[in-house]
Amino acid sequence: MKLFIKKEADMWIKKVAVCMFVFVFVLVSAPAFAALIKSDVISTEKMTVVWGYCPYGMLETSVMKVKKFYKKYLPNVDVEWFFGLWSVHLINNWIAGKIEVAYLGNMPAVMLQAKVGNTKWVGVAVYPHGDVGAIFVPKDSKIKSVKELDGATIATGVGSSHHRILEEIAKQEGIKFKIVSQNPEVAVGNLEAGKLQAFCYWPPYIELCIEKGIGKCLEPCNANKYEPYVNAIWPLLVSDEFAKKYPKIVEGLVKADNDLHDFMTNHPDEAAEIVFKQLESKIPIDALKRSLARYKYSNTLTDEHIEVMQRDIDFLHSKGFLKKHFKAKDWADNSFYK
């Protein structure tokens, strides 16, 4: 009888010990398990992505380069940043097969897709509105309003978004411009020399001109009055093949770009400091802050954005820059916003 009781007691002690072990194990493991469930990691695949960017044209891209928001979702992905002074550098290297992911301006992206037909528009990197456009006239000019520029020679990049902006402004004002194609650096010299009646460019040139007292910006120094028809999309592109082979990687890049948007909005001073250093202090910090303040963002890709992009496609086709017309809705893919 005593032996039986002793065996029962031993079994009871063992059961209690096992229960205590399980309890402690669960207690200790629960946070780690919960963290695993809540993990932001989308893919653990190891790879190096070659990502094209033009930091002087799309200022915010330098912040992505430094902050590496993609690591939150893609911890084993490294990025090799492919620098382009102008978008044409990225286009040429895309065609050569050297890059499959890129931040591009709206018009270069449209021209690339029209030429190669193998890109996929997966994200809205920047959603510029009228804030990114401003018209400058010489300092001593008596012109005070856009309407007074009827028939004037105005410089911009022909085939650029600001070419379309100028034509939209002229249309809404009921006037005409003689638009000539000049790089911003050339146009600045020509305006100061009295060889130009006006020019229209994008940030950071707008703020650089204001900072250095070059010319006179026609108030209110933006094109907000002409929205939404002057709005544009600076897209995030990937190749069709890359999207098919690595959909989780693309999803992670899109999420990272949204995190970039939030950072630019919530930490503007820190963002400007990063851009300032990445551009080797070539642009005054205050000019950068004002330039970045002109940017707008979107964390979705919707019918509104597709409509905006379609205007650019239609414009470039009407001007003979595209041999083949295409639909923005067939190019866009918002499935990576999850």
C-alpha cells in the first residue's frame, strides 16, 4: 500500500514538473512567437537589387538610399544604387539590361515603356502637383502675370512634364507660348543675359533661382491654379520579368517606398539634411527644404493616378515623342500594395 502511494506521489510530482516546464516554456516563448507572427518581413530571399535613381531630379531618393527602409521587409536584400545625373542615363542602362528597378520622372518612364514595353509601373514615388512648377522672368521685367507672356519665348525641357505644364497653363489662360528646349543651367544664363523672356523648371531649380536672386518668380511661384491638369506621377518601375520572378521582393520595395513617403512628411528637416549630404552640399540646405516641401506623395496607386499618367502618354504621343500609343491602365499594377 505504501509503495502504491509512493508511486502515485512520484507520478503526481512528475506531472506537476512537466506542467510547470510547459508553462514556463510558453511564458518565455510567447513574446518571441508573437513577434514572429507580427513580423514585417515579407521575404528572406537573399539577393542584390540594382536600383536606378536620379537624386538631383528626385531629391527624396537619396533618403531611401541612406535609410534603407526596404530592410524592414527584405532583410537579406542589398541594393546597389545606380546613379543617373539625368533620367536618360537610367533609360539607356535599362535598355542595356543593367537595371531592372528604377525611380523615374513621369515623361522618361513613359518613353521607356513605349520603347521597350517590358516595364511595370508598380508604385507612386512622388505625386507632384502645381507646386513643382513656377515661371521666372528677368529681374527688370515689367511682366507681373502669366497672361502678359502671350507670345513670349519660354525655355523648359521639351518633352518634359514642364513642357506639358506650360501648354496647360497657356490653354487655360487662352494664350500661346513659343517653347524652346534648354537645360536649366543654360536657361539661367540666357535669362540673365536678356536672351529669354521666361523659363519654367522644377525643384530644386525653382528654389535655387530664388535663393540666388536669379530672375523674378511670377507670383504665386507655383502652378496650383491649374490643378489637377498639371499634376504628374513620378513612378517606381520594375521590369516585367523581375515582377514575375520576385513578386515578394517588389511588394517589399513598394512598402519601403511608402515608408519613405511617411518619413519625408514627418521628418522634413532630417530628410533635408540627408539630401544635403548626399548631394555633397552643392545645394543650400534652405533651398532643399523648400524644394522638398513642394513634393506630394501617395501611398496607393489608384484610378486617379492612372488618369494623370494617361494625360502624359497622350501628350507625348501627340507631340510625336511616342511611336506607339498605349494605355496607362495596362501598364499600372497596384497588386503590390497589400
